[in-house]
Amino acid sequence: MNLLKINNLKKTFGGNVLFDNLSLEINTLDKVALIGRNGVGKTTLIKMILNEIAPDSGDIFIFGQAKIGYLSQDIISSLDNTMFEECLSVFSEVVELEKRLHNITEQLKTDHSDAMLKRYTYTENEFQIKGGYEYLTMIDMFLTKFGFTKIDYDREIKTFSGGERTRIAFAKLLMTKPDLLLLDEPTNHMDIEIIEWLEEYLKRYSGAVLVITHDKYFINKVVNKIYEIDFNQLELYHGSFDEYEEEKVKRYELLLKAHLRQKKQIAHLQSFVDRFRYNAKRASIAQDRIKKINKIKKIEKPKNLHKHVHIEFKTKRPTQVNILEVKNLSIGYDFPLLQNINFTMRGVDKIGVIGSNGTGKTTLIKTLMGNLKILKENQFLP
């Protein structure tokens, strides 16, 4: 079933065409990535779907009053709310039903009439249908998955960092269960554990997802359809990012072959025209060739701006020898965050330091740079 359909959209900024004749559709359960170079209009398209920016022409249809959820910190209603209060606001209707059910239960202690029993049955059924017995568990689940603990529940939103607020907003958004999720770079401010959980959750999500991201690994895990904005046009690809890359090369090669074949055909016709345009016996045939050339729908040479940049760094340092060696290192502040760290690094190595927030990644870097003192005697060998 269609959730979103866009027909022949056009948008210009300052006289420059951002995109033209853009059309796409998103159906229930679609997991879609919108990709393209920076500045091609991906975020602008999202803002047009949200009715924040008007297109120059074209139509955007949202079917069946589909509920659209967009990831932004605007989801947070008040920075003065505690994290739990903010999440609880998603279930305000359920909380009200719960209060009503409690009041009816109290009245049933003295009033056993059929009317009161029917009222209880109706209210309890509505409470159950709307998730009354699961909403607290749902809040706990999402906040835990986004890296929060019970200790954080009573903290006011304004006491959290910008990245933490984004994660709170993300958790709250998922609790609302929109029909279509719009996500712009959703893996920012996320630890690997959160990203891995998020990939699986979005893959199984019961609604549709439209995501803008440069993370090809995320796309491979989640997406089954890719729209690419390139040279003011939109192209549809089915499958993962790896499949998109293969298909893009195939399309480019086929279009280039068709362009070259047509170019050769036109050159052959034009050669005949140039030879016999003024020949009395063959002038009429030459005119037919001209008409044939004019009727040909030109195949433009496919553009390819994916340039390969070659950068060479020359250094006198031997790249195969160790440039850093760490032995039995302990790091931290008032107490060790990590102990007995051991590793070596060669000049050719590219090392990534990963882990959850608060586990000591930045502390390790600061210690290696000498900005924090070592907690116990260690060796750093040049």
C-alpha cells in the first residue's frame, strides 16, 4: 500500500536547478535510502515532504493520513522535563485510560451494578488494545537500548549533552511508531552497540523507513530500495548498497554504449548528407537523411563525476617498524577506567578505538598525548 508518492517535483535555489522531474513512491514496509553527494537536495526533499519547504512545481501525496515521524530534537517538548516524563508523554492517552480504570476499580468496591461492570469491561478492553500493559516495558526497553540507565530517568533533559538529547529524541520517536520514519544521518552520536541494535530494529520495523546516510554498511543492513539524486535527476535501485554499486556501473556502461552507437549512427547519416546535399540526383535522399537525424531522440553521454583522487605522503619514517608501544597501561582519573592495556603500533597501521560511552576511549587518547597522567608506571617506546 502506498504511504507516500511524489510526482514531477522541481526545486531551484538562486536560479540553479536542485532537481527536476523528480518522482518516487514509498510503500508500507519499504526500507529506503536516499543517497547522493552533499548539496544535491536530500535534506531539502525531506523538508518538502514535511511541508517545511514548498516545491516550485510537482505534487506530494501522503495517503490515508499516514503518520510521519522525523528525527530531530524538536521531538522533545520541554528541556525542563525529566527523561522519563518526556517519554511518558508519548503514552498520555494510555495514562489517562489507566487513571480512569483505577477510578472505576475503586467505585466497583461499592457499586456492583451492570452499568459499572460494563463500563469497566469497555475501559479495560480499550486500555489493553492501546498497549496499557506494555507501555512501561516499552519505555524501559527503548531507553536501555539507547544506552540509558534507571539512574538517568529522573534527570532533566537540559542536563544531558547534545548527543544524549538526540538519543532521547530517537527513543521517543520510535515509541510513537509512525507509519513512515524519516531519518537524517541516524547513526550520528551512536555507539556501535546502539547502531547494531538499531539496524536490526529498523530492518524488522512494521512501518516504512526513509533514511539519509553516507554509511554504506548501515544501508546494506537495513535497506531494500535506494533512490539516488545525481545530476538533478532521481534514479531508483533495488537491493543493498553493494547491489546498487554493481547496478550503477552496469547502467553507466549500457548508456555509454548506446550513446556511442547512436553517435556513430548519426555520424554515418551526416556523412551521407554532407556528400550529397547539393547533388541533384541524391538531394532528396539527403533531405530524408536530415529528417531522420532530426527525429532521433538524442542519448546524452552519461556523466561521471566520481573522480579518483590520488594523494601521496612521503615520509622519512620507516613504516614497517613500531612507532608506539604500550605496556601495562592503566588510565582514568580518580580511579582506573581501564587497566593492563597492551598494544603496539607500526607506521602503516590504521587503528580504530571503539566502545560504549564512558568506557575510556577519549581518556586513552588524552593519556597517549600526555594530557592526562598515567596512573601507574608504564613504558612508551618510540
